[in-house]
Amino acid sequence: MSYLDELFSVAGKTALVTGAATGIGRMAATGLIQAGANVMIASRKGAECEKTAEELNALGGAGKAEGFAGDVSSEEGVLALAGEVKKRTDKLHILINNAGVSWGEPFETFPYHAWARVLNVNVTGLFHLTRELVPLLEKAASHEDPARIINLGSVMGTQPIADGAYSYTASKAAVHHLTRTLAIELAERRITVNAFAPGPFQSRMTAFATKTDEQAARIGSRVPMGRIGAPDDIAGATLYLCSRAGSYVTGAILPLDGGQSVQHGMKLFKD
Ligand SMILES: NC(=O)c1ccc[n+]([C@@H]2O[C@H](COP(=O)([O-])OP(=O)(O)OC[C@H]3O[C@@H](n4cnc5c(N)ncnc54)[C@H](OP(=O)(O)O)[C@@H]3O)[C@@H](O)[C@H]2O)c1
């Protein structure tokens, strides 16, 4: 095995990526499968997850995908999903808490129920699924090669941009904080906990603004690096955090945003 292969290898590892039939979850799952991991994909639409798994298996990577239904919006859903995972494996090296929902509406009419709906999936589901799967992660974890958790935060959880998605931005700030508290909680069990804080990527959630090339270019022009995110931006960060290369990183909120988190409009002394 080459130096690079050994340092960044995830070959033979078992992963669960929630919400990976589409968008960012699919980008992370693709990277893991291409690099030799066995990846379970679960979201509410089980048939879509099965179809995505078939498509990812057809790419010819060294790993394998398996898709099935799982809903993280309720306690029963989380327990059922954890049960499905336990049926398929007795240890889990990687958990990517990617499932997420949003709600956008003006401040004046933002509905009461859009808080519970968003927080249930993005925060409560993430915490409880993690807790249910910690025993499996612990079984895969070692001092030299910890088990890995990656949570999906957002640049909107770091910067005060609401864009009408009030409960969403608050949920992502909560994900960042929970990531840090879980990182310290789980360190002694040899499980790392980090978060991605992406800027704009094409997905079902952002289709309203990024679907066409023209839309993507317009949104990308606002990003310091001049483009929206690409699938390998997610795949590369996933392989880093899930391989030996990332085994000493925990509690990090990794900006994957082309510089948006350091963007500002301030001017001090120079014009
Ligand atoms: N795209 C971006 O620009 C961006 C930026 C920052 C952060 N993020 C975060 O990245 C993550 C992925 O989002 P995305 O942008 O890729 O959007 P997406 O394509 O809409 O993906 C979200 C996924 O979550 C799944 N999901 C929703 N509710 C669920 C539930 N109750 N149980 C299980 N799965 C559920 C959906 O599948 P089902 O409908 O089948 O359940 C869907 O596949 C989210 O956490 C999002 O907040 C995205």
C-alpha cells in the first residue's frame, strides 16, 4: 500500500450516512465507497436510498452501499433506524449525521411548528441516533484508530445570516455546540466528533437557488473563492476526518465554504 493510501484509507470500514440519497450525504457516501468503505444509506424514502445505493455500487469503487428506510424525526424512528443498523453490523466505524430539513419564511409569519419540525430532525434526532449507536462505534474504536462521527452543521450556524430560515440557523449553531460537547464526552471512548460547516452546495434543499448552472454561478460569485461547493470538497474532507490522517482531530467545526466564514464588509484604514 502506498504512503497516501495508508494515511487516507477507509478501506473495510463500515459507515452509516443519514439522508444520503441526495445532496451532501450522497457526496460523502460516494467518497467513502470509492475509497473502499461499506456504507449504509438511510432516510425516510427507503426506495430512493435503495436506488442511490445501486447507483453508487455501479461506480465500481472498492466499497459497497446498502440503502434502506430510516426516519430520525421521532424517538420511534431513531430507535427503529438504530435497530436496522444493528441487524446489519455489530460495529460501526463512521457515523455521518447528515439528515437535515429547513424552513424559510419571513420573520412576521414564521410558524410556531417550524421550530419543532426543524429541531427534531437537525438536533434531537442527531443526538439520539448518536447515543443509540455509540455502543457500535465503541466496538469499532481503538486508541490508534478511533471511531468517527461527523455532524452536518452549516456556515449559517456560524455567521448571523438567517435568510428567513430562523429555526434552521439556530439548529445549526446547536449542532456546532453539540459537536464540541460530544467531542469531549466521547474522547475517552476513542470516538472523534467533528462537524462540517458547509457553504452553498447543490442539493434538494438548495435547489431553489443552485439548481441551474446560471443559479449556481450567481450564488458562487458571492463566495470569496468564486464558486459553490463541489462533490469532492465534501468527499475529500470526509476521507480526511475518517482515515488515519484525521484520527487526532476532534471537536472541530470545519468550514467547507470557500471563505464565507471569514467574509466581512468591514473596512478599517485602507480604501
Ligand atoms: N446544501 C447546502 O448548501 C448545505 C449547506 C450547509 C449545510 N447543509 C446541511 O447538509 C445536510 C444535507 O442537506 P442537503 O443540502 O444535502 O439537502 P438534501 O438534498 O435535502 O438532503 C437532506 C436529506 O435528509 C433526509 N432527511 C430529511 N428528513 C429526514 C428524516 N426525518 N429522517 C431521515 N432523513 C431525513 C432527506 O431524505 P428523505 O426526504 O428521504 O428523508 C434528504 O436526503 C443537512 O443537514 C443540511 O442542513 C447543506
